[in-house]
Amino acid sequence: MATNKKSTDLFKLIKSMSSSEKRYFTLFVSAFEKTNKTYIKLFTAIDKQKEYDEKALKTKLKNESFVNHFAVVKNNLFKMILKSMRLYQSDSHPVEIINQYKHNYIMLFYKGLPDLASAQITKAMKIAEENNLITETLLLQSWRNNSMMLDVCLRNLDFDLEVSLKEPLEQIKVIEDFHKAVYLKRKIELFHHKGLIRTKKSIQTLIEWVNDPFLIEHQKSLSTVAQTIKIEAIASCCTSLKKYSKAQLLAKKLVDLSMGHKNGLSTGNFINYIYISLKVDKWEVLEGKIQEGLLQLTELNKNKTTFFDDDKNYYDLQYHIELTHSLYHGNFAKIRDILPNIIEKYLGIEKDLDLLHNWVFNSEFIYVYFVIGEFEEAQKYIVKLLNTPIPKNRKDYYIGIQILNLFNHYELGNYEHLSYQIKNTRELIKRNDYYFGFEKTCIEFLSKLRKVTEDKKSDLLNTYYEKFTELHKMTWELDAFEKFDVLWWIKKQQQTLAKRKSGNSLKIKIN
């Protein structure tokens, strides 16, 4: 049944709840709902649906009086679920705990119990400072100063307020430092999200960010959280510049910073460290880091934190990352052994993947089947992916598959189709404003390769090996080479050609 987005919000909220959250909600509602149980009935009916169907709900609940004002009851149920979840998680996050102290302060202050109220602010400030909640700290400092001023002016208490009154001014500097770091990081993230790394100018922009004094002097940050953000920003630029060793050092620094923090190791930082290490470390070294990352995910799961896509991360760390490592480091012989299990595990999570990771994983499967010579299987995945919606602002994957599609048709011997496909692909890439050196040279190369005679093929392969070698020296072209190592492919063609010539020469000698 077709429904608008707003009508499914309640359904999505209920389906996002853990079993313990649902039990808590039932107890929460039962505390004030008497015999009617309106909200429990509606909650249970929606929870049993696999897809939201409002017509079926109304039919099922037709004997209930609240069906006559269904929209109102749904809206109230939505609010009640949120309230119960806030209470359920009230002690699970520092911000929630601080909010409790703030509410206590207001209540006690207006009850005429200023000493008890001040104690709540002191407790809240301790948690805010321990967790680097810099904006909360500013507000609490202001509340504390107001309370102390009242003590001095109305209750005739004697305090030295000078230091305390200046603290919010110093905290404003901390917040300014933090927000400037956030601004630069977000700016860099948007730059990457738009796929702006395939030109010489874009690489120069990344280099300028890497050398920005505000970012590189991160040790002078006024808070740990600002320092973390600055390091993350530089690390992402270094990754795009293919300076993986430097990016790895920065990622390790982030891990060390979070280890020194009261809340312990950040799972997000550690997983990012693993993904960068994938490009630098040997498999034996990377395996140890992966095991530690899996332990972090397990702890995250115990704490019922669902911000991260656990199923995807478990799959990636336990299975797919070995495939990625083998591809990146050219260990193709290993791939045949590990691929069947990886594909089997992937099928278990595929339906729940977001669009981007659907493209990321399937693009690698295409490349994997291509490098191990299973071109028919590669073509099945190409057709599947090209019939999938394209992720916005990630032309790198879309165009990368278009290029690989051409080479796969060449390997399949579809030369007539290739002639037509080359022309269409060229126009498609141009329309997408992604016709850079790598793409242009690939299309030019295949256009000649499909028509060249056997005796001229060696010269053509040598010529384009040199052209691609020169392109490989350009940082802004390296992203395309990572998605398809055309230099490896040309070497493979050269070796095949040399063996064929050697075999023909042997036949002539024997004859």
C-alpha cells in the first residue's frame, strides 16, 4: 500500500526499537493507561506489520473507539515512545545525565533550595568537562555564576567571583576554536562528497588544507575534541592525496587520543585506522588490528548503540576487507580461495545495505571476477550494478564500472558490441563531466586495440603502457588506477602475447 513519508514515521520508530526498549515502553504506558490500553493496542498492531499498512490497521482495530481519531492517537503514541526512550536511555549518555542535573537545578532553585540546586550544577559541570562537552560547559558556567551572584547579593555570602566570571569568556574561545575546526572539516567533507579530487587544481586545494597552520598545529587546540577534528580533517586529505603512510600515522594518533579519553577507545576512529592501514600493512599485521576492531564492535553492540551499521562493519572486517587487501596489493592467487565464503556472507546483508555500500561492495566483486578471469560472472555483476540507482556525487564508482565494462567486453571477445559501446561510454562520461586523463586514454586505447592486427599489437601495448605510466605519476589520476589497474592488465596482455609468439615459433621449428 502506498503511503506518504510522514505516515510511516511511527512505523519506522517502532521498528528501530530494541526488544528491551519495547518492553520498557509497555511498562511505561501501563503505569498510567487503565483498562482501555489504547496505545499498547496500536503499538502492538503496528509492531506486528512487516510493512506499514494503515488501511489494514484500521480494519484490524475497527472495534476500537480511537480509530475515529486515528491521526491524533498516532501522533500521541509517537510522542509517548520518544518520552519512554528518553527515560530508558537517561543514564546511558553524558548529555542525558547533564540534562537531568539541569532539570534538577531549575526545580530546586524555584523551590527555594539554592544550595541543593548549586550542587546539581557542580555535578553537571564535572561530567561536561570529563566528556569534552564544551557548549554544555559554557551554559553551566553561566548558570553557576548566576547562582553565585545571587548568593553574594541576596544571601550575604562572600565569594571571590573574578575567576569564575572570566571562565565563560575563556570558554567562548574554546568553542570558537572548536567550531572553526568543524567548519574546515565539513568543508573538506563536502569537497570529497562531491568527488572533486580528479583535477590538478583539486589536488592543490587538498595540499593547501594539509598545510593549513590552523590544522597542522592541532596540538595547540583548546580542547581535545577540536584537536581530534583537526587531525581527522588532515587525515582525510592525506588519504585523497594517496599519502597513506602519513594518513595512517594521523589515524593512529586519533586512536591514541581516544584511548586517553575517559570514555575509552572510539570505535569509529579505530575502524578508520584499520581501513587506512589496509593500504599500508601486510596482511599478517592488519589481521591483529582487525581482531581488535571486531572486539570494539562487540562492545558497541553490548551497549545497544546502533549509530554504526554493525552488520555491514562486521561483514567488512570479518570477510570483505581481506578481499580488498588482496586486490590492492595484487595478491590475486589468494582471491579464488576466499571469494566463495565472502560472497555467501555478503548475500546475508545485501538487502539492508545503503546505496553507496551496495556500489562499493559490488564494484569490488566485478573487479575481482575480472582479475581472476571469470568474465561472464563479472558481466552479471556489471549488468546488476548498472541497473541500480546511482549514488549521488559518487561518479567515481559509476564511471569506474563503465570503463571496466569496456575491458570486460574486450576479454569476452564482443568486439562488434565494443565498437558501439565505446562511443556511448565516451559520450556518457563527457555528459557526467568526468572525462579525465585516465578515462580518455582507456577509451582511446581500446578503440585502437580492438582493430589492431596481431603483428602490431605488441607495439600498441608498449605505447599505452608508457602513456598510462606517465598518467600514474599524476596524483589526481591515482583514484581511477585504484579502481582498475590498467597497467597490470596491459602487462598481462603482453605476457599472453609473448607466450603465443613463443608457441608459434616453437611450432615452426618443429615443422
